[in-house]
Amino acid sequence: MQKLFVSILCICSTLVGFAQTKKITGTVYNSAKEPLVAASVVEMKVQYDSDELKNANYTPTTNGTFTLGDGTFELEVTENQSAIEISYIGYKPLIVPITTISTYSIVLQPDAISIQTVVVTVPYSKQKKETYTGSLSTVSSATLSNSTESSFDKALQGQVPGVVLSTASGQPGASSQIQLRGTGSISAGSEPLIVIDGVVMYSGETTQAGSGSSILSSINPNDIESISVLKDASATSLYGSRGSNGVIMITTKQGKKDKSAYTYSTTQGVGMLAMNNFELLTADQYKQLQTEGMKQAGMAQEDIAAALQQQTGNTNWFDEVYAPAWYQTYEFTSSGGNDKTTYFLSSQYKDEEGIVRGTDLKRFSTRINIQNIANPVCTYGVKFNPSFTNRHVTDAPGVLASPVTASFIASPTQPVFNGSDYNFDNSFYNPAGLLALNKNYNKSSRMLGSAFITLNLPKKLVWNSLVSIDYVDTKEEIYRHPQTPDGALYNGSAEQFFTDVTTRSTTHTLTWNKSIANTHNVQLLGGVEAESMTKNLSSIKASNFPIEDVETIFAASKMEGMDSKQFESSMLSAFSNMQYNYKSSYFLSASIRADGSSKFHPNHRWGTFWSAGGSWIVSNEEWMKPLTPISFAKLRASYGTSGNANIQDYAYMQLYEFAKNYNDEPGSIPTQIGTENLTWEKNNTANIGVDVQIRKRIDISLDAYHRKTYDLLLLVPIPSISGYTHQFQNVGAMTNKGIELMVQAQVYKRDNMQYTTAITLAHNTNTITELYSPNTNDTIVQGTKIRTEGHSFQSFYLAEWAGVNSADGSPMWYDANGELTKDYNKARKVLAGTADPKLTVGWNNTVQYKQWSCGMVWYYNYGNLIFNQLQTELQSDGALWGKNQSKQALDYWKAPGDDATNPKLVQNNSSNSNEFSTRYLESGSYLRLKQIQVSYTIQPKEASKAAHYRIQQIQLNLQANNVWVLSSFTGLDPETRANGVYYFDYPKQRLFSGGVSVRF
């Protein structure tokens, strides 16, 4: 590949003769005389009603280009009766008649909303949103600027209809689950494809110990210029098997022509625990429950008093574990260039403490984007983004050794210290001691690099080649001190995990444009793509540390074991796309892609996926002209197929595990049964939509979709006589259908003040239509969930709670006949609802007055249920004796006739009242004020001293995140994982920050 690129670069230097001689050139600026990158420049045919230019009628053609990194463009145009239209996101389009002048300097003026001018990034190209037949949403850099989120995906919530973000953990750098238009698969993943500057990112898990690291946190949100979210088949099918769950396309910032510009910014903030409706018992309240429990268990009063006398502590474990957390970032960017070369450079250091003492994230990242115009034929460039992240984390939720878990259940009557040592008496999991003595640390590095070359060939052919490598390396270290309960079992224990993932890809495309009689406009694109991935996993475990404070794993005297694995996969693809429009009013698109994946047997390796779409700009019709309030109106529809192969490597193979011992002889055992018939999971998606703009102030987009997924890749239980428990098979089907609405409006604009608002709304219904075999009503029951035909993938299946018997305080359930029973084992299980929200709403508001700007983001989630597994332990009615309880536990039965929420409290209760049932199923609906941001911009003319030091702009900003939540949920936060189960998750924080940005 290196030789190929060297050869191409050499050829480029000789191809100047191919450049057209009859061209116009120009530079496009904004009102501040800053070059605009990727502005659309389209030739317009001109027809005159008279000899006066003001009576000219303009018709767009498909002959066009985009401005380069320095804002310049070159375009061959018709010499007579021609003009060009220049458009850019957020600016008013401008038509410039072509005269005898050959070089143009063009300035665009801001426009709050203009759907016709929006240029979007789509697979393998850029395109005006006006002409696009697919369903997509865009997020600009303004939305992401000054973001305090650890990864850019968290900023999408409420900005894009149909995007549901599930973040269970508030730990710095923790991962989130992203879903576009519902759950797309049972076993093959439902997360969208992430593409950055044309390179598919590896976004899977890179940790082995359950710390839940988000690989997306390695991308600096401030490096992002725009995000395009592709949803329907017409938009995603060019990515074939990888685009079945949607595509998030990221474009990073590019350099600009002109002298170098520098920006320095810093943000400082403090985060604190967001408690919302949650409270634990104080020591006095805990003793009250202890007294009642021992009394109901029949313990004598003097024994109760003696037991209580031993509980001398008065500890608020939340105060010991959680503390205000400092947040700080420092960032420097530089960009500039000349007529040939442009560059963008950024470096950021982030130091984000967690609200759990001792946890943090430290990340350094840099980005280098360089582009060079060798000659009018050849443009090439490189992009390089290394990042380095260190994290101190806690154990996974529910693990007793986790300080978070321990902070919830530790008795408030236990003291922190026993003399000079931490109190671990009787295997007590002391949260403060776990924090101080145990270690859980991981560090990772990521190198994401790419190089591209573009050749403008004769006959309007454009060749583009892109090669990339994405390398991720992670090391995790865990140490359990001999004084802690878990560490004491082994006289100290340690584990190390090593993970590295390397993804290599290359893409080559050829594009051809043709306009026939300025009426029929065609664009053809063809390409090939190859990708390979290698993932190495290894680990080592040791125990028995002679010196407890020497934590290195090689200080242990006993090695418990070592493990090493390697996974490899590859994919080869060929694809083609056609875009056609008639008079720039009627648009058709079609694409086809063939993917071959090593994850399937050679007989079933290839899958072919296609799409077709069409749109009609109704507002271009003559009969629409009298409807002057409607500035723009477009109808669109699409249908297509895609696939999914997001399963483990070697799933179709018969696998064996070696290094086994049998009678002191080496050997191997079979671990997986093969299936040669395994093939692609498939999706058929239909989408209809309408885009309307009213008085150039209000934009409305409405979509309705239906997506059928079949040949589901599923781990199916098989008879144990086979020697195995499960096998991957293609069985079952499910559907997702729903509607999405987005309304953007410039509500007020006058003089120096304007107010804009945007509302997103989405509803999705997920249904399993077939499982295993058609019409068999097969079911899969897993924990709190059931997978069955006719119901959602996230349906709860729980014993039906009937409340508390007011006569004796016993727990009650409904049995199979609908009668009351006190025996949990006789309780009937019912389909109790779903974890899927019925409605998600985002509401974004911005008010600008002179140099002041104020923004506010709201998010509403409605109609889902949460199984509060946390409360099964914190409202246990005495079953988990010795553990602290939540404030809800105080409402317990005391005497006959009581109408209480909880049954009677009994020490070591054996009534099974805290077993999984609908008792712990709660509403997940909530309203959140996500963000408030206020900024003030100082221009040089208003600060003469700043101008003297060549300062162009100073911006001050204040921001508050996770400001307020309205919810009836009895956990700390109603936003949890996609399966709707809430447990001992690292709490979320409320963050207040301020920053300054200086541009030179």
C-alpha cells in the first residue's frame, strides 16, 4: 500500500495538464472574513425575462464543488448565462452572476435556519440536505463546544430524534449504550456504527475487568466540526452489514487559509453527588429497624438492648465515600495555511475527578489534520489522533469489594476505624477501607491515523483513496489488600489484564458526474473496501503477598494462573451508488453493497444489501408558488436492506480449549459446537418523511419508519446430551416501528436579540414477531426478562405483587388463579411492562443579546419501567440483616390494620418478600434539566489592551450540567442501562463549571 501511494503521488505531479483552463476561482468568507470550509458552490443556469439581471430565473445544475480548507474553490462553468450559488450551514445562500471576472471574493451572511443550504456528510461524500433522499439529523460544533462530557455521544441526547442514550454509571469515562430507533438485535448488538472522517472506529469494549470504559472518550468533542446521524436504509445501506443499526458520521475540524490562528481555553469546575429522591437511614433510624426486626423475631427485650449497645458507631458512609470532585481542562488549538497547505492542530489535557474519592480520569489527546493541494488535479492529506487515558476506577456494580456497593449497604452503626486500623471486623466491607487499601487502575492509549489522496481526473471523474489504522492498547491492574475481606482470603491478591485491538482499513472510490441538457443530472459512485481486525487478550493472577504494601504482581509468592487469547476477523466489500435528479426537483438514489465476512463459513460468507430512495421538492412546483408562507417543502421515501454480523469471532467453528489437565496428562476439551449454516442477520427498512420550512423561520421534519429484522443471530439452548448448552443459530424476527419529529424555529429576531428553539420527539415500538420457529410461542426467560412473540425485547417477567396483608403484615402475591397467596413459590409470573420508553423529547433553547448568549437543554423520557434491584437489598424486610436500608424501608407494618407499603420487619426474614417481583418495578419517566450555559464574548474593539496583544476574541462561559430531575423513581437517577435494571451503579454528578477562551 505504501508503494501504491508513493506511485500515485509521483503521477500526480505530472497530471497538471489534465486541469481545465476555463475556470473561475474564488474564496468564500463569513462576515468576520474567516474562510468557510466545505461551502457548497453550485453552477446555476440563468434565463432572463428581460435584459435586466433582476428578472433572472436561476435553475440549479449538478455541476458543483466544495470550498477547500482555505475557503477557496475552482469550478468550470458555462461562459454565457451562468451563475453560481454558494451555501453553507447557518448562512444565507448567495447567487453570484458570472461576468468577465475570473476571481471572486464572496461573503456569506448568517442565517439562523436554512434547510436548503445545509451540507451534510454522508457515506463517502458530502451532499446538500435539500437533495438528500435519506433520513438523517445533524449536530453542529456549536452544540459540542465547551462540552464537559467525557465523550461526545453523551451530548447527542435530546439533540437527535430517535437517539436513546443509556448511561448507568457516572464514573468518569464510563461507557454508554446508544440506540437509534430501538433495539435492533437480540445477540448481535444494537449500537450504531461510528465513522470519523471516513474511518470506521472500533467502539467495542477494551477492558476485561468490568470497569466499563468508553473508547469514545478518546475523541475530544471540541475537535468535531459536525455530526451526521444516518437512520434509514437509503442513508446507511452503503455501509452494508455494519450500518444496520444506523451510522454516526463525525467530521473533524480542518485548517483555514490565512495567517495562523491560535486559541487557548480552560475550564474549571466542581461536581457533587446528585441525590435526587434517594436517602439512606441514619444510625438512629437503622437502630429503630433493628429493634423492630428483633422484636418481630421473638427476641427478649434485654437481648435486644444488649445487641443495640454493641452498635456504637454513627457513620454516614456516603460522606466517607463521596466528595466534591474537581474538573479541569486545558486546550490549545492552532490552524492556518496558505494557497496550497492547510493544517489544524489541537491538544487537550483533561483531569476529571470522580465523586467517589480516589477515582478519576486523566486524558491527554492531540489531533493533527493536514491537507495539501499538490496541483489542480491532486490533493492529499493526513490525519493523526493519539490519545492517552489513565483512570482510577471502582469494581463492577454489585461486587462487595466495590466501595460504591459497600457505601449503600454498610451499617451506619459501624465505625470507620478500629483503633488505628480500618474496621474490617467480622468480614465487614468497610467502604472507606476499601477505598484506601484496594487499587483498581487502568490506562489506555489510542492511535487513530489515516491518509487520503484525491485525484480530479478528466471527464469529471474523481478518484479517492483512504487508508487508516486504529490501535487501542489497555492495561488494567487490580490489587486487593490482605486486610480487606476479599484480600484476606488469599493474603492479598492481584490481577492484571492486557488488551490490544488493531483495526486496519483501506477504501477506494471513483465518482463521476454528468449533466444532460441541464435537466438530467447523474452522479455515479463505485468503490471497494477492505478491513481487518486483530484483538489480543491476556491476563495474569497472583496471591499471597508477603509484604502487604508492595502491590506489584510479581511480589506475590503464588501465581494463580495465566491466560492468553487472540481473535482475528476481516471483511471485504464492494459497493456502488447512483444519484439522479430531474430539474433539481425530483430525486432518485440507489445503492448496492456486497460484504464478505470471515465470521461466517465460506459457503455463507457473502451478503448483498441494497436500497432505493426518492424525494420530491414540492415547493419547486409552479402551483406551490402562491403559498408564500411555505419556503420549502419536500417529500421523501426509501426502502432497503442491511445486515448484521456483530457477533463473536469464530462463532461458526467447532472450538477447543487447550492447557487442560486430566490425570496429570495434557489435553483439550471442546467448548463450542460449530454450525456451518450461520449467516447474516438481515434488516428490511421502510421510511417516509416530509421536510417543511415556513417563512424561512421554522423547519419541520417528520419521519415514520418500519424496520423488520429476521434471521436473528441468537444463542439457542440445545439438548445437554450434545455435550454443549448453546449454539449460535439464525432464528426469529423482530420489528421496530415509530415516528420522529424535529421542529426548529427562530422565534424572535430583532436588533441585537434573537431567540431560537428546537424540539425533538420520538416514539418507537419494538416487538418480537418470531422466536426459534414460526407460530410456536417459544420463550426465553433470563432474570427479570422474557423474550416471547408479540412483546418487546425488553419485557419484564416477574411475580405479581399483591401488597401487604393488613391483618398480620405478611407479603402477598397473586397465584395462577388470581387468588392471594403468601407463598412466593406459588406466585404467578406476569408480563409486567417494558424497559423501552414510549416517548423521548428534547427541548433546546438559545437566547442571544449582543455579546451575551444563554442556552438551556431539557430532556423528557416517558413510559418505561425500571426494575429497582437496588431496593431488593435496601427494602429487604429483614432478610438481609445487618445491611443498611433506604428511607422507603421505614414504611413497614407494625400492628393489625396497618396499611403499610412494606411487610412486617423480621430479623433474617424468610418470607421471600424481597425476591424479584413487581413490588420493585417503578416508573422510569423523568424530566431533566440537562444543561444551562451562559457566555459573554468580548471583541477586540471593546478591549483595547487585548487588541494590543493581538487578541481577536475572549469568551467567558458558565455552565451547569444535570441541574435538576423530576421523577418518582426511588433510586439516585432514573437514567439507567437499556435493559431497565438499576443496581449499585456509580452515582451521577451535578457539575458546575466556568471557563475562558482566548483567540489570537
